[in-house]
Amino acid sequence: MPNPLTLYGLTPVPASSQTLLTSTPAYPPPNTAPIPILVSDTPIPNTRLATRINAYAQAHLPPPTYHHSLRVYHYGLAIKRYRFPFPDWDFSDETYFLACVLHDIGTTEENLNETEDRMDGGEEDVAPRDQAESVAEAIIRHQDLCTVGKITAVGQLLQLATIFDNTGAYADLVHPETIKDVSAHFPRLHWSDCFAATIHRENGLKPWAHTTALGEEEFPAKVLGNKLMEPYE
Ligand code: ZN
């Protein structure tokens, strides 16, 4: 059995995406563009745990948020294949999938403790402790964009892929055909408007919210100015 810390994505990597992208060896070599990676190339894991958590997420998330979560899954795996095909990043698709479909569950009324409980519960479809911890850690930090320190590999990929879907940053890491295919399978349903409104609402109701650290006006403006995804809104 592989090392559980690697399998569940608990490998520490730079928290700063800039440091990460400049310090991680380039593979494929520079000047090689990403290739199209279709939804069919990065299927949802068919394990009992993934199936159960997927059903839970689909039942509890509004459709635009559920679609966003699945786009983040496919975009993240496309980014990982292109830019991080290294042993340190060789975590299971299942772990990343759980982090993706649960990462915005906090925007509903449920809280994170309940999220962790969700991964216990059953008999054969429970998440091992290291895996549950990795998923919870990635979710807690998914909007915590630091310039120093470390983050788990799964947490970093979740950050890169959510920022990519929300603002269009890191466009050079994903082929346009990948975006087209993912958006066809999981339509945006005006995600940019919907998400910008959520940010304003959260910061209005909770003026201390961590989301304000991304810039109270700057972050929603970046979301609304997402030119890369505009054709698919
Ligand atoms: Zn999100």
C-alpha cells in the first residue's frame, strides 16, 4: 500500500502559487502547451465513499455551486496532469474529489463539523482518518491564499482550480478545449454573477469574514471580470 500521506495528498508544497509554479520543475518542458483533457479522461471515482458523498453534495448544494464543484474537480486534474506529474502529487482522485464536492458546502447552512461527520458514518464507505483530515484541511484553507509557508498538495490544487474557475487566472495551465468540454458537461448557469453576489452577501452579513482578505471590492470585481469563462456564462 502506498504511503497514506502521499495517497491522501498530505504532502507539503509551497502555499504561494507563484513560488510553487516557479520552484516546481517544469514538466512538460517549457513551450509545451497543455493538451485537451476531456471530462471522460478524468472520471468521477466510482468508489462507495465517492458515490455517497457525491449524492450528499448534489442534494445539498444549489445546482450552480454543484456544477462549479465538479468543474473544479476536472480542471484540477487537468492542471495536475499537465503541471504536477510528480510522485509528491500522486494523491488519489477520490481524495481530491471529496475536497471538491464539499469545499463550498459551508456556503449552505451546514457546517464543517458536519462535513467531517459525513465522511464517517457508514461501514465500508467511510473515509480513513488521514483522508478525512486531508479533505477538511483543504476545505478550510481553500480561500486562504498565503504568500509564505506550506499547504497540502490537495489543498493547493483545490486553490488553483477554484481560482481558475472563479477568476480565469492560470489560463496557461488548461487547454481551451478542456474548458469547452467541462463547461458543456457542467454549465456555469451564470456562476460569476451568482458567486459575486454570494461574496457581497457574506461580507455584508459577516464583516469579519475571511473572504474580505481577498479584497472586499477587488475579489468580486475579479470574479465578474472573468474573461476566460465569459463565453460560457
Ligand atoms: Zn468554490
